[in-house]
Amino acid sequence: MSTLKKKVAEMIPAHLVIMDIVENIPQSKVTIIIDGPVPVDLQTTANITKTVRNSGLLDKIYTDGFRLEVTSPGLDAPLTYPFQFKKNKGKIVRVRQMGELESSIFKIHDVKDKSFVALSMDGVKSHLQFDNIESAFVEIKF
């Protein structure tokens, strides 16, 4: 974990996880992406923005000023933590397991600490271990 990520992690509520910190140095823009077991609301992101801005941490890095954005992952972001699978229980996901070339489509049926029960489109149950998943994305329907 980078030093910046560690310092920002100390400033956010304990139930949240920093998914990523994206620094766009030429534009002096910092984007902090957070998520947690409950949906992240606007008030939470505003509070974190204020806390990080007032800490002076970024002032030391961006001496000519910066733009700060705190947000939650977008709809197209991968699922990487078990709590994200829990939040998406009942939804269809596209999962590629380690060593496989193709993704498979499943419905999240149940979520455990280290795995989730996946239902294939044929209704066949599988237990997929989180540490064996290379990528997982919620299928977005419009």
C-alpha cells in the first residue's frame, strides 16, 4: 500500500475500504475511490473530501493546488472484495477464474467469507473461491 493510501485510510471511517487512489499529476487531480458493506452516500463522500482537504496531506504533494474527488466505484468497476459480492446478491455477474480464457455468467446466490455460491444460467450451483477469481463484473442491463 502506498504511503498516500495509508495516510488517507487513516482518515476514513473504519467500515470503508479505499479501492484506489488515482493521481493525475499533470492536471493536479486526485480521485479517491471508496466502498463498503453499505452503499456510500453523498454525505460520506463530502465528509471524507473535507477531512482529506483539511489535513494538509495533499498540499505537500500539490504545492500549486489540486482538485480532489471522493467517489464510489462505478457500475462498470470490478468486484474485488467479498462485501461487494454480498451487496450484489441476486445479480448476474460475469466471472473469469484464474487460468481460464473465457468468462462465465452466474447469478450470485449466497456469499461466504472466502467464496460465493453461484448459479449458472442452467441453475447448476457452483462454489467459487474468491482467491481463484481473476475478474468479476456485474452485468448491467438497460
